[in-house]
Amino acid sequence: MVKVLIKKLDPTVKLPEYKTDGASGMDLRAFIKEPINVKSNTSFLVPTGLAVAFAEDYEIQIRPRSGLAVKNKISVLNTPGTIDSDYRGEIKVIIFNHSDNDFLINNGDRIAQMVLTPVIKMEFEETLDLPETIRGKGGFGSTGK
């Protein structure tokens, strides 16, 4: 288990929690004064009332909730969103409505999930040639259906 410091920006904010022992993500809730109506095919930046601090070899990924996706066609626009280890501001979630209907978000609604993930930093070594592979430069769809 990795320790993450969490700051409630208001005393009424509910802390994220795992819903089951096997869950990899914690649910994030909307922290809003008034309901938000996310119109069809638009996005809205939803505050959570939380800020975090954690070790620099991790990131927090913000992901859609599968129930919202399948039942309401609601997703996180920049999936996965990234909370970097040096960010200390409020976590906010870009909710996108893919449906033909408006979607209402109320205070306390579970809107996304957050997952703590290790980060492996890369170091570039410049070269004139790359090793050959069977696939080579074959891109999108090059390996078949």
C-alpha cells in the first residue's frame, strides 16, 4: 500500500474510497454548489474538492466509470487524465456526454475513478538507425483486423 496525502478543500467533501476489496480505482465525486447540466456532445470541467500529494515515481490516472459509460454514454474526455506528482491544485474531471440526451450531475455524484500507477521515466539515446522488426513501419491496421 502506498501513502497518498489528501486535502479536503471543504469539510463537507467525501473522501474517495474503494467500493470492493478487489477494486483498483477509487470513486471521485462531484463537489459543486449547483447541479451541472452537461448537454449532448459537450464537456464540462467538474471539481472534486480534493487535492493530493504523493511520491514522484507515481501518477494518479483519472478514468471513466464503466456504469456511467454503458448506461449514460458519459466518459472522461482525456482518458486517462493524469495527476502529476508535483501538482497540488484541485483535482477536476473533464466529463464528456457522448449521448443524445442532457446529463445532470449533482453534488456528491460519483463521476470518475482514480488509480495510483507507477511511472517509469525514460532516457533517450539518440541513434541513426533502429533495430529491424517484422512489422517495421506498419501503422494503424497493419497487423490485420
